[in-house]
Amino acid sequence: MKMIQVESYEKLSRLAADIIGAQVLLKPSCVLGLATGSSPLGTYENLAARCREGLLDFSQVRTVNLDEYCGLTPDNPQSYRYFMDQNLFSKVNVDPANTHLPNGAAPDMEAECERYEALVEGLGWPDLQLLGIGHNGHIGFNEPAEDFPTRVHTVRLAESTIRANSRLFDRPEDVPTMAVTMGIGAIMKARRVLLIAGADKAEIVEKAFHGPVTPQVPASILQLHRDATVILSRS
Ligand code: F6R
């Protein structure tokens, strides 16, 4: 795997947008696996600017997001669907019908997991999967566990994840404790993986990519990916 260190979050965001932009130019109908959270915000801003300037065309791009909170409807401002609409989809010329997230408010979550797994497989798995990383090493919401969960599944979020996510909610009791996430299988089947991490993630990046491969640090599995790039910013 390739580890790139850059000076700042701005540089990380530009470089990540360069890589994603190159993917879109090479294959205009590519499948992009996308993430939410603070890490990709700058990347999405860069992609939106390039699209506005006519340098990138998302009209044929298909997207699949990693995860969604359970219990939140897509119109809930805290949902990941809302986040993606606000921060990327409404700012590029992607066809909304080609943007996919798991439905965290589905009446039957087991059926929803099967539907989403089949959808991602039907699209031929991501050409490029963008990832952030949790302080505990999670990717998507694959939390530290006894084994690597392969398929789309629902998960009880780790206490540290709930605490980290609570910064975005007004009241602690509103923070969802369950999520639905792509498994490690879909992430590993992506043709290319790009993980972006701010300076506050330096410790877990070291552990994940220079330590043993273990489901206790889910991101460590990426050491076995055929084409994984990690961009870490120093500040
Ligand atoms: C979000 C996701 C999570 C985040 C991770 C880091 O879709 O899959 O794994 O990437 O929790 O979040 P931030 O970027 O907010 O530090």
C-alpha cells in the first residue's frame, strides 16, 4: 500500500480530489464508493469546484455510500443521505437516481442489508472507494470485533464512535447507536481504495498500517488490498 504524507488538510483534500477526478476522467461511468464525516468535506468541495469549472463531468457517475444511521429518514438533516445531498450531490451534475445509500429507516433492516449488498454487487463493486478512519480503526462502521464482517450489516456503534459522532447532534440522546454499513468484503472488492486521515488520526494510522492485520483494528485489512492509498495530513 502507498502512504502519502502531506502538510495540511487543504493539500490532502486537493490530492484526494485529484485521484477521484482522475478516476472519473478515466472511466466516466465509474462507481465511486463514498464516505461521510469531517474528513471528506474538503475533498467534496474541491470536486464540486472542478465540476463547476467544467473540468469534471459526473453525469454518468454512479455512487454508493458506505453507511447510514439506523432510524433516520433521508430527509433528516443528521442523516448521511442529507449530508451527501448537501455536500456533494447537489453541487455536481450527478444524476440523483445514480446515488445510493443504505436506507436506515427501512422497516425490515435485514432485507435492506440484502438489498444494498445486491445493489453494490450489481453495480460491479466500486472502482474507487473513498474511506475515512475512526479513532478506533473503523472503516465504514465496521467496528473493532472478533472477525471481519464481510457483508452489509447493521451494527451497534462503539461507545467511542457514539461520543465522536455526538459533536454533530444537539442532544446526546439523539445520537444514533445503530448503523447499517457496507462490510469489509465490498471495501476489499473495490478496485482501488483511498483512505484520507487528518493529523488527529496519526496514531491509529500508524497502528492500522504498520501493525498486525487484525479485526480489532478493522482498517488494518487494507494492508492486504491490491491498490490502497492512504493520505495523512501532518497538520
Ligand atoms: C462515514 C464513515 C466513517 C468515518 C469515520 C471518520 O461514512 O464511514 O468510517 O469515515 O468515522 O469520521 P471523520 O471523518 O468525521 O473523522
